[in-house]
Amino acid sequence: MPSESAPNAEENPQRILLVTGVLGAGKTTAMRALEDMGWEAIDNFPIRLLDRLLETEPGTARLDTGSPLAIGFDTRTRGFDPRRMIERIKQLSARPDLTITTLFLDCGGAELERRFNETRRRHPMSEDKPAAAGIAAERELLEPLRRWADIVISTTDFTTNDLQQAIRETFRDSSPTRSTVTITSFGFSRGTPPLADLVFDMRFLANPHWDDGLRPLTGQDAAVGDYIRKDPAFDEAFTRIRDLLLLLLPRFEAQGKAYVTIAFGCTGGRHRSVFTAECIASALREAGFSPTLLHRNLASRAADLLEGSQV
């Protein structure tokens, strides 16, 4: 007798997406996009093993990968037979513990020919004939599966990024996957962070280095923060930078950008950049983001030669 705490398969069915389509339409790109979204992706899966992958023995727990499952296959897959595949999908769809969706990726013939020519790959069904012949034969073979598919996406006019975006919009949950946001301070005198997506130069602000009492301190000290805030340019600059980031970050997330690095620089990387990075990180947390805060040159030695002459 099942325990009361056992999961109810009918209330929480395993989500499965079958991904197929004409060769060259972008199945590999779609599978990678799904994987980036947290799906477990299995490409070029042997059709004959589908039952074994999804079967559940009496008395055992149902298939549960802990994440939705995407299974990719096409005409190169051993045992590929569209009509038999449709019949098997119908049988599996009747199971209460599975929710199965079929995605078919299509593309215009002329565009497929161009893609095969560009990659210098031979269409598997063309043999010694032009690619157009293989494309036509494959399209005829796949027509029953295309008609059966729940979702058809034509990639004729798509770039790789367009297809990735279409996959994200179609199969993501109610909200986009959050980007991993890193905020870092740095000193220009020691080089710009190579992986920064956005760099803000804070050297226009009054420099605490030239105050003897503040020089040994850093942007994490209240006295340094008070000094920088007194600069008439700080408040307006901070507000504009904060508002720009609040505009850009959701758009980065909507485009599926996994990592966003925002860098704030000053000469030595100990005062102005550190304080501004701390303030921006706090503002983003208040807005619902969870940035990681790094200070690259915080422990670096303060030096007049790095800071230049006082104006």
C-alpha cells in the first residue's frame, strides 16, 4: 500500500518534450536552449529505447528526473518511423503520469539548401543527388509527424539567437530564468576586467585618496562614503546608472543571458569604485535581484604614483 507521503503521479506528471523536424532546421540549437533552461536533454535518442526510458514497473516509483525531459530525434535515428512513432506517442499520452508535447522544427527548402551548402554537409537522404532531392524526400517522410505535432516552429527566417529566443518564450515557466549578476569594483591602473559586460568609470568623482585621513580607508568605510556623496555629481550619476541597470537586467534575462558582470572602476580600485559598487548592489537587492559583490583591488596598496597628481 503506498504511503500517504508518496507523490501523486496524476497531480505531478513528468513533463516530456519530443523534439524533431527536418535536418538543418535547428534541432541541436533548440536542445541546447532547453538544456540551458534547466531541461534534461537527450539528443539522437534511439526510438526503440523510448519505452524502456519511460516505463515504470509495478510497485516502483514513476519516472521522475526532477526536471522536464526533452528527447531529440530525426530521420537519422535508428528505427525512425513517423507513423509508428505517432501511435506510440498516443499510447504514452494516455498515461496519467506523463505530459507529452511534440515540437516540430521546419524550414523552407531554399534556406535548407543554403545551410547545407554553407556547412558543406551532404544531406543523408540525397545519396548522389543534389541536396534538394534529399530535402524533398525527407519532407515527404516527415509530413505525418509534422501534422501530428503540437507545436510547429519554422526557422526559415531565424538566426540562431532567434530560435533560442523562440524556445525560451514557448517553453519557459511563467517567469524568465534569472541571470547571475556580478558587481565588481576595480582599479583602471591594474587593468579592466576582461569579462565585464558593462563598465562604469567613476574617476569623475572627488578622489578620497588625496585626503590624508581617508587615504588608508576604503569605500566600505562610512567616512569615505560621506566624502564621495558630497560630490554634487554623485547622486545624479548614481540614479541614472541604477535606472539604466533596472532597465537592462530584465531585458538581458528575457534574452536568456546567463551571466551579467557590471564593473565600476576608479584609479586604484579602493575608494570611489568600491563605494559605488556597494551602493548599486544594495539598490539591485531592493529591486529583487541577488547580485554577487566582488572588490578586485580592495586590498591593493594605495600609491600616489597610481593616483596621479592632485588637481
